[in-house]
Amino acid sequence: MATRRTLSKLLLAATVAAIAVPSAWAQEFKILLGTAASPPHPFYEAGRMWKEEVEKRSEGRVAVQYLHSRQLGEERPLFEGVLSGTVDAMVGSSISLTVFAGKPSFEALQLPFLISSYDNLAKVLSSDAAMALLADLDSAGLKGFSLFEGGQRHYLSTKGPVRTMAELAGLKTRVMNMPMHLAIWEAAGASPIGMNYGEIYTSLETGTIDGVEINVSSLESERFYEAAKHFTYTGHYFWTGMLIGNKAKFDSLPADIQQIMLDAGRDIIVPQVMATKESEAQVAKRLAEEEGVQFYEFEEMDKMRAVMEPLIEERVSSDPTIAAFVKAVREIEGQ
């Protein structure tokens, strides 16, 4: 009897050990992923989609710890963490790479009025031209996994409707502190102010700024509608996001895990962009009905496009990578 009990215990221990081995193997590789974005912002969703795909495709061998809502700071400290290796990967604004990584070619993704629709954006971001932008990050010690969308940008004002160039003129407008953004809004006649994303809400409340170029999803996720109620559709550019990682960390991983991470990044592009398109329409409807946000159409789009066109041509003539990207976009746009 004692022998049978001993044998049973040994069999149970062996069973537990057999179960435990795959579990330990499942946690073989850990990735720390950060973003300043908060749910339900599309950037947050892109990180979530990538995390789930990597963990699923690796059959649990990779565990992605996803820290969002500025738990690791704003975009600059996040980027510095990725570059130094204290953070493995991040989700953020692709335009940041023009300054943080010294890659001016990423301005191509936010040239004004270049891409007309979410459908075309999905094609652009999954094109060879876009993949070439990501591949160029290797030389900066980074690994580019994905591009996606945070929402087409429009104009939010505390002052009332902004439907003409005259109504836009002189408005203190928050922009990301990037040379191209400052140039775009100076050309439009506004008074652009470079400012951290986390400062927008208070600045709208206190009158430090009169408005902000922003997307509908941020209007909701950051509750900007509490401080400003006048939202004008301008669609001046899309707010493309990127998912990048530390190249040394990436290179240290087995080849099959590397491929899983790259494939997951590519495969979330189209579904993420189209989900953002659908979400933007739903959010705008809710904000109008429940939060009293008033939505307007900009009435002088031709004038706005005209003052911004020289910015596109200037960058096309100065950067061959941007020129190739613009050519590819115009082919997709049928121009």
C-alpha cells in the first residue's frame, strides 16, 4: 500500500513537472513595451495588437509587458530608454524620429494633404516605400516593426468656429515641437507653440493656447472636450505612429522570434488603420451627442493646401527618400 502511495506521489510530481516545463519555456523571452498613449487611443490599441500577436505566434515563448498611459514617461524619455536599452520597444509618433533619431525622412509621413483617405493610408503604410523608412532605422541602433495610425488631424478651438483662414490667423496653436509642424502652422497663419502632449489640457483650460491640431480619438481619450468644444474638420495630415525597438535587444533574440516580431508588426498595419477609421466616426458621433462638441467643415481648403504645397516640394527636392515616398503615394492616390 505504501509503495502504491509512493508511486502515486511520484507520478503526480512527474505530471506537475511535465506541465511546468512548457510554462517555464513560455516565459523564455521578455519584452518591455511602453507608450505615452492611454486607452482607447489608436496608438495604445496598436501596441496591444502587436503584443497579442507576438505572444500568440510565439506560443507563449515571448511575454510582452505593456506599460501605457505615460507610466514610462512622455515620448522623449521613452525613446531615450529604447536607445539605451532600458526599454525594449515603444509605440509613439513617427515624426519624433526626425529629431530623436536624426531621420528627417520620416517627415514624409506627415506632409500636409499628401494622403487623402484612410483606405489609401492603409496601402501607403504597408507599401515598400514605407518599409524602406523602417529599414533605415537599423543605422540608428533601432529596429522598426510597424507603422500605423493615430487618427487624421483636424483643429480644436476654445474660441469658436474656425472655418476660414482669417479665423485661424493668429490663434495660439499647440503643435508637437518639431520643425516641420512649426513651419506648417506658420504657413497657415496661426501662431504655433511647441508643447508636450501632456500639457495640452491645462493649456486649453488656462488660455495658454487657443487651439490644438488634434485627432478625434485624442479629443476623447485625453478629455480635451471638457476644455474646448469647437472642432473643425481640416484633415491636414494623418498622425502616423511607429513601433520600434532596441536593435541590440532584437539581434540577441533567436531568428524565429525575430521573424515573429517583424511579421506581427507588418500584419497589424491594415487592420489597425481601418479600425481607427471606424472608431473615429463613432467617437465623433458620441462626442457631439453626449458632450456638446460642435463639429464644422473648413470652408477654404484650397487656400490652406496652396500655402502648404511649397513645404512638400521643398522636402521632396532635399531628400531622395522623401522624394521616393511621395512618388509612391501619388501613384496610390492616382495623381
